[in-house]
Amino acid sequence: MSTQKLTKMCQNILTDADIKTIIKHRNFTKEANSRAVFQTFFLSNTGLQEVFASLTKREISLLHLLKRRNEEVDISFFEALYGAKKHNYGTFTQQHTPIFKEVQQKLLRKGLLIISTGHGTTKMEQWRFELPQEFAALLPPLITGSLTYEGAGESGSQWLRKQLIAITNPTQNPQLFSLQQGHLCWDNKVFSYSKFTTWNRKQWLKLLWKPDKLFTEPVYSEPLLDLLDYALDTMAPNQWFKAQELTSLLKLYFHPRAAPNVQELCKNGWQCGFLIRHRHQDNDYYKVPSQPKVAPDAYMSIDTNGNAILDLQQVPFTMLEILATIARFTVADKQSLLMEPDIMQLGEAEDKILEHPICLWLQKQAQSFQQAFQTLDKKRGKQLLHDNLYIAKVTDLNLRVQIQKYFSNKSANLQVIMLNEAYIAFPRDHIHQVQKLVTKAGFAIKTLPQ
């Protein structure tokens, strides 16, 4: 918000009646009757706590939605809250005048909004509203929680854990996770926790709505689960909420008839592992699970042969991605995998991965990983690994000279590297040019399987 907007509002837009009412609600001193002094008072936190306490839950929810927008909005933004009074006939001004009166009385004259003007034909179309950042930081939490409990709660994501463990027994027909040439894969790709989480969030929505209702148009454009993340992040530690506490927010976010069932929303979030549950006096309470720091030896061990063993029942999903990028796996028993270092993946790993406590633990405890990291340290910075190159064996001296001469021509815009007396290397996307040159020179090409 610019200082110009604040100045224009205080000096030109607000009426004397507006200012008098704001002074009363915000409990400003009598000096604020001067518009210049009023402007200096307006962005202070004076009286905000009392004003926030006078709002309904739906009004608090709307201010949070406005905070998330982080931009000015026109009068139609408030339709979800005050739209019951909107006229369904007449001009834009006639339709929205009842809504404007509600905004003026319940938000603007309580000193919570900046009002300015933007593009539009009529004054009603031009009005713009904004929540100052100074106020946004002090908003009451969207969900206060109705139970204080320090326990761990109950997890509902065991079906995902069972899918992970199923890779040790192919007869269980695992559908999500798999072992492919030693790689721990999800959806046929090396496991990525971020992609796994994105997929799991979609499952949460699919459980909530039938396919024909999955993309029910919300009133506001923010993704539902992003909004829920924000709402739950505003809760105090050890606070648990009932599903009903989401009702006012969701009836604003969606048209009231399209709002999802809050009980199902929380239950499905619990089943997907995004919420934990605690049952108290025949009521279900929920909260976002914390991410406790779990020591590597809680889910990894060393067998009598010095091999590293991964316990699939205990390993946090957040740690799987790191392990999947440094190791290859084979089945050890019905819920464990044997891990061996993958020197190629280790060579490609970023420093933050190699310095992770998991890697440090494996270096110290598992001989195979200790040797792999020692090898890596010796070769790191001296050997470059590429996955976008072709290697060709060229033993004919004349052909090597032709290739070198051709590719040294800058107009060719190609690159070739003479590795030694027998091999050359070049980018994969140059294969057709190389084949054309070799064939034209009268030589045959033999391609080896990758």
C-alpha cells in the first residue's frame, strides 16, 4: 500500500462521519479529529484488538482471504460475505449498493480497510479496498482450536505405509512403489518426496469429491489445500480443532451449496497423512502433524555382514528421497531393504545431500558406504559424469582426422571431444550429423545396446 493511497483516503475520500466513527471504534484520542493527525494514527495497532473481537468468524475469514490476495479488490470481493443483500436487478451500482453499505458499516468504519479508487465508469465500479499489511500481521487466527492436547495423536496414513512395504513381496501387487534395477521408484520414477506429496494432495481432493464435482468452481482463485495449509498454520502449538471450525471459511471460499462436507474433508486429510486425529469425549479433533527429528538409527541398522538395512515400517517418507538418490536397494526381508551405495548417483548428488545426517551416519556405520564416499572424495572435481553424451570408438586415423577437421569448423556449430587414440564423445542431439559424416566417408556404424 502506498502512502499516497492513505493520504488520499484520509484527506479526500473519508467523510467527517466516517472519521468520527473510526475514531470511536479504534479508541483514538481527540487529537485524531484533525485529518492530518488521524492519518498518523490510522496504521497504528491502537484499538485493533477490540475491533477484531467485534467481528464475526466469517468476517475474520474474509479478512484472511483478503490478506492472502495481497492486493486491492473491488466491491464484488465482498459478495460472498454480504451478497445476501445484493439486488439481482438494475445497474452495477444498484446491485452492489447494499453490499457497499455492509462493508462501510462493518469493516471500513471500524478502521480496518484502505479505500481508494481505480478504473471504472461509476463510483461503485471504481472503489478499491485493501487490508494494510500492518493489520494483516495482527489478524486473529483463522482457526483457534477448541482443545489443548500435547499428545501425538493417531495417524491414518497406514495404507501408504503398506504400499511401501509391499515392494518386498511382489505377490502383494504394489501399485505405487516399486524396485526397478535397484532404484526405489514411485510412479515408475526415482522417488521424489515433493512429487509424491503433490500426488497425495490430489488424492485428498479425489476422496472428497466425485469426479464430476472435483473441479467445483470456488468463489476465490486460491487452491483449496493451499488455503487450508495457511489456515492451519495460524493455529497455536498443541491446539486441536473440530472439523466444524472450518465451516465459516469454506462457505466463503465456495458458494455455500458447493462447500465440501467438513467432516469428510478432515477425515480424508487424516487418511492421506496430512492431519492427525485425537478422539476426546466422543469428538474427533485434528491438527497438522509435526515433523519430529528422527535419528537415522531409528530406521536404519547394520547387519552382521556390515550391510546397511532400511526398515520400511519406520523410515519417514521425507527421508526416502535422500536415500533414493544415493543408494540401490534389494529386498532383505518382509519389511526391510538392503542398501548399497550408488557411486553414479553419489557423484551427481549436491553437497547438501552428501552432508545430510543420513549420509554422515552411513559413512560412519556402513563399510560399503564408507568406501564409496572415500572414492568419491578422491575423484570429486577430477572426474565429470555426463548423461547426455554419446561415446564412439573410432580407430581409423583418417576418419578421426576428418571428424576433428569437420567439427573444428565453427560454422558447423557442433562439438566433439577426442578422448584418446580410440574414442570420441559428442552430445546426443548431434548423433545425426555424426552418422551422416561417417557414412559419407564410407564407414559402417555399429550401435551397442545401452
